[in-house]
Amino acid sequence: MQPLITCLWFDGEAEAAAKFYVSLFPNSKLGAVTPYPSDIEGKKAGEVMTVDFELNGQKFVGLNGGPEFRFSEAISFQIPCENQAEIDRYWNAFVQGGGEESVCGWCKDRFGLSWQVIPKDLPKLLSPADPAKAKRVSDAFLKMRKLDIAAIKAAADAAPERV
């Protein structure tokens, strides 16, 4: 079976987006750039129609489809980060130059694509096996924009409140 390939719809910025993403992620590369073969639906022959790229081995296609469709937070990509330096690097790259901060580790890049920049251990810290710990962790990160691993771990390790 063929692997799934994610197609991302852009309004003329597919190649710039692909180059930006490839510059951020390890094990990434640009692939074929396919031009529009003729003038069709507002696109001129020779303009970039699609660009193939890989991010950390995952295949993508950037399509310059036009302004009809925009990204929304309904689709986002999670980046499980090893440490705070990695969180800072991705977060800062996405929000600089026109990106937007959001809450709980979410941000948008300048192309409008949503990312969740999270500590790789966050799912384990939210485990239902320890609901009190999960609540402390979620209470902590729900107040954050860019996630702070030390503060999240401190919340996880805090002594449970006595009632």
C-alpha cells in the first residue's frame, strides 16, 4: 500500500512554505516542483502548481490552488520536542515574520498553518492513570502560550492538594 501524502493548499506560496519547513526539520528535503502546464483558472503556464517535499521523512505536496481555501485550527501538526531549546527554536521560527501565538503550545506560521509545539512527554504526563497529576499538568499548560517544560514538570511533580 502507498503511504499517505498530505496535500497542503496555498495561495501562491507553496514553494516558499516548503523551503521554510524543510529548513526547520531534520531529515527533510525539497522534491519536484511542477509548473502549471497551461493557463488555467487564473494561473499562468509556468507558475508553480505543486512542490513535493519531505519533513522528517513524511511526504507532503504543496499546491498553489488559490485563495478559495484557507488553513484553520481544525488541522494542525504536533511537534513532540525533546527539550526547551527545541520548543523555543520551532516556536520562534513559526511566530516570527508574520506568524501568530495562540494558547497551550499552539501557533500559526506566516502561511497560516497551525502547529502544536509540545514536550514529547506531555501525553504521558496527562495519563488517566493519575488523574490528579493530569489535572495539575493541564491546569499549568492551559495558562501558557509557548509551553515551558520546567513549569509543566513542576506541576506534575507537585504534591497533591489535601482536602
